[in-house]
Amino acid sequence: MAELVLRNVYKQYENTEKSWFRKKKAQKLDFAVKNLSFSCNDGEFIGILGPSGCGKTTTLRMLAGLETVTDGDIYIGETRINNLLPKDRNIGLAFEDYALYPPLTVYDNLAFNMRAKKMSNEEIQKAIDYVAPLLKVDDLLDQKPPSLSGGQKQRVNIARAIVRRPKLLLLDEPLSHLDGKMRQGMRHEIKRMHHEIKCTTIIVTHDQMEAMSLADRILIMKDGELQQMGTPMEVYDNPENEFVAGFIGEPPMNLLPSVIQKEEGTLFFTFENSPLRVEVPKRYLGILESGKKVTLGVRPMDVMVAKQTTAGSYIPIAIYENLGDERRISVRVGDSLMNMITTDNVVYERGQEVQLEFYAERTHLFDPETGKRIRAN
């Protein structure tokens, strides 16, 4: 196990176009990773989360030594690993693709790297005897990869990454090829395995459910830059900007462009082309004034159909979904579609007019120009 530290890490690629008569000069592309700094404590489980192209896999490949670092420093413990070869970093890596050797048995796949390091048969047997039951592949050791299911192959893939007891375990989209039920089962296996071996682990994923269920802390990236890092509940309850607010949560946070208006001495959030009015919570009164433009953020479970009739406006339901354990309702607020989640056993119909009730103290405000969160005084 080891502490991992990244300091001001950059990665920039070059694009060299070739033709039949000449080779064009290499052109610098935009940075794939920009000024990335974070630390991972000894034995911690970190999730790197973000959309495709955000730089998360590039970051993982730099940690593994498969990509060079353009600028900045990466440390494992006290050792700067920028120029170390992958084989010298003592890192376990499980790819999105299983990459197992089809002609070899599961046992031989697990033993392959240890044999390459000239480890004794006794050491190899001891290591496999420890890891195989941990990943529930001990009954598969005599089989070959073509006869295994996707979930079994991925368990073997992860077992091969940790069998040498690396200081750092890297998981690159390990569940992306599995179906929904199998993904849930593998999440439980990975979490249990991490608690057993207590290895510093980093998982790269675009699936927020994976990151939030597995990781102690989540690092959220966009366009190569760190947007926020914190525990799953910190990034869910206190997003730093609109991107994080809209990325975390299923369904994601509703983000509604709004203008503050004063009516009879009371400030309200108002919305273009919508009769909806939401009273401004007391905690925002010191920072908002009539005419100010903001983006109002509210989680789908923090807005509901009002149970009692009030003087507020009625809004027609645009979409109603009954999912058994919960109901999802969507209404149009100007050009935006606002989602709500309720467990109330009430059936609604499309077009039915309802009044809305907000948990006003759980709303969030964002600057419409910068996207950054506006904090109450």
C-alpha cells in the first residue's frame, strides 16, 4: 500500500499528419489533462468520474506508466515515478477489456507475471491461494478464458492485477462490458475485495453509481480539469458548480435559469415563459436582489406535487412514469424540463395540472455566467 500524490500534472499530445509525399510538422493539441493535483491516502479507494474525453483514462495511464507526463510530478510514497518503467512501479492494472491469454488456464493467467519475475512455484501457489477465493475464482483455476462468462473473466482480470500485492491498484472501467445485474454483483465483490486487501485503489468510470458506491472519495473531471473532489455525499449535497450538480445524481439536479423579482415585499425566483414562482429562502436574502439572474438548482426529490391547494400557479404534467418503487413526474418550466421523484402512491396523468412545493432550504444557486456555486452568507 502507498500514498499517491499528483502535483500540477499536465498531459499534451502531438498530432502528426502524414501524406504520401511528406510528413507534416507535429502540432500540439489541447491539453488532455490540465494542472491536475490531488492525493490519495494509504489504503483509500478513489473514483475518477467524468464524461468521455474528460481525461480520466489518460490520468490512469500516466499513473501506470503507459503515457508520459508532459509536466508535473507523480509520487507513490516518497518515490517520484514519472520516469520509472511500468514494471518498476509495482502497480496492478485491470483494463476495461479482459485481455486474458486464451490458451492458458485461469491458474496460468494468474501466475504469468509472477513467473516472468522468476518467483518460485511455492510463492506463486501461496499468492494464488490467497487471491483466488477472494475474487471467487478458486473453482475456475483449471478452466480457460473462452469457457468463462463475462463476469468470471472480469474477476480473473482483477485477480491477476492484485495477485502480486501491488502498492497501487488501477481499475479502468472494469464493469463496462457487464449487464446491469452483473455490474451490481461485481460492485459488491470489488468493495469486499478492497476491504480485505486494503490496497490503495483508483477506479476510472463514467458511471456515477459505480463511483458513489465504491469510492471513499470521488474526483470529478471535465475537459481535463479537476472540478471537485470529495466524499460521495459532499459532491452530491454541495456541488461546486453547475457541471458537478448536473452530472451527479440520477435523475440529475434540475438547473433552471431564473430572474429574481420582488412582489409585495417578497423576493421570488421567476422563470421565463412560466407561471411558476418560488419564494427565495431566507438564507439567500442577503445576497439576492430584484432583477438578478441566477440558475436555481433543485434535486428531483426536493420538489413535489403539493398536497394542499395554495394560491400558487398550476402547471400541467408533461411526463409521468410509474417505476414501481417510485414515481417520476416531469413538468415544463419555460424551456426546461423539471423532474420530480416521489414515493407517494398516487397516479397522475399527462396534462393533469398540479401545484408544486419546494424544499426551499435544499435549493442551490449558481452563477449563470461562470457556472460556479453562489454560497449563502
